[in-house]
Amino acid sequence: DGSKLAYVSERDGNKELYIYSAGTGKEIRLTNNNREDWAPTWSPDGGRLAFVSGLGSEAEIYLIRPDGSDQIRLTSNNSWDYIRSWSPDGKKILFESNRDGNLAVYVMDDNGANQVRLTKGNSNDADPSYSPDGKKIVFSSDRDGNREIYIMNANGSRQKRLTRNPAWDGHPYFSPEGTIILFESNRGKNGTFEIVVM
């Protein structure tokens, strides 16, 4: 609802999560440990934050309440797990992981159960994000030789390539009404990175 801001700060020596309340002007520190905590991602109802703790091969996904309570670990393996998107109803979480040897798109329940791989093969698939109605997922992949934008059904079926450009295309997101996809690309002048819509 815009009343709170979640962010990361290194003011105490390593990355920790903080909440700033726009209404009161007060700040709350959510995490306090010797790991790197980052990538806070609000649930649709604003009642929870998913985040990543750790770096490299030990990055795992956690949940926490905006008041710092009820912290739980959702993933547990010796691989890179990175939160990307909540489903619009808050019941599913999209993430990327290299637990099977290459970067792939996964989905799990909001309590960490039923972790399922959605993309197959040996390519690197990343950046998944739900459509506003929860029926589609956009993501990026290098399966055809360079990084392009793809779309698929929420269960992983009917994967389709959307961009065909020699540039690097990644980090796709739907607009709120679901009619436009925004993404990042270095197809700009002299290879600069720009925001592109389609």
C-alpha cells in the first residue's frame, strides 16, 4: 500500500534488511546475523517479505514479517536460490536456482513446500515474473545462443520466445494491466543498457 519501504543497508558491516515507515518516519532493522541479507520482495498483501540470505553457493530464500517476527527458511541446499516474484494471490513464489547444475526457473508454495522446476535443459533460465492474473510467467534464457525473453504458462508449459535480437535481453516484468512487458537490453546506442517495452 506504499506505507512502508523495505531496503538493504551495510551500515553495520554487512547487508541487513530494514523497514522504513512513511507514516511514522521510524526505521526497523529486520535481520541481524553474519550472513548477507538482500533482495527483499513484498508479498502481494504486504504481510510478508521473501529475501535471500547468504552469497554464492549458499544463498537461500527466507520469509519474515515486516516487524521482524516469524522468520522461516524456505530453501535448504548447497546451491544458489534467488527470489524473483510472488504470484498475485500470494500462494506461490518464483525463484531461480542452479541446484541441478545450471540456472533454471522454479516455483514453490509460500511455505517452501512443493518446489518444482519449470524450465528444462542445459541452458541458463532466469528472471521469472508472474503476469498480473497469475496465468503466465515471463523469463529470460540463453537457450538459443544469447539472452532473450520468453513466456510460458504458470505450470511451465508452452514456452515461447518473444525477442529475437543479437543484444542481451533480460529482467522482464509485466505492466500492472498485463498488456505490456518491460525488459532490460543492451541494444541501445554503443551497447548501452536501456529499458525496452513490447
